[in-house]
Amino acid sequence: MSKAEKYKFDFINYLKSFRKFMLSVSFYTYFIYFVSIIFLTNETRAIIYAVSLSLPWPYFIIISNNRFIK
């Protein structure tokens, strides 16, 4: 990044938001996985776990691009 781009980016609040996002993702994937152990087969459980890990990332990228660039 150039110095002008670094100045425009709110890094401290981005890190706070990223921490909250990662804690949420880890909790929800943990919960989804262990609930799916009870009700689903191994193949379905693996698919659901992979989807639950990959779906929040595009949302976070879009939100962070809109929120943290001044």
C-alpha cells in the first residue's frame, strides 16, 4: 500500500471487527458441526461444515471494504 492508502484505511477498528468476526465464525461453525453430528451422515456433515466456513467470508470482505476505507 502507498502511504496515502495506509492513511485512508482505519486499521485499528478493522482489527477489532476482524477479531469479532473470527470469534463469531468459530462459534457458529463449532455449533453447526456438533449439531450436524447428531442428525446427519459423514458426507453431509462435511459439506455443511465447509459451507459454514466459506459463506461468511464474502460478506466480511464486502462489509470491510465499505466500512473501513475512509
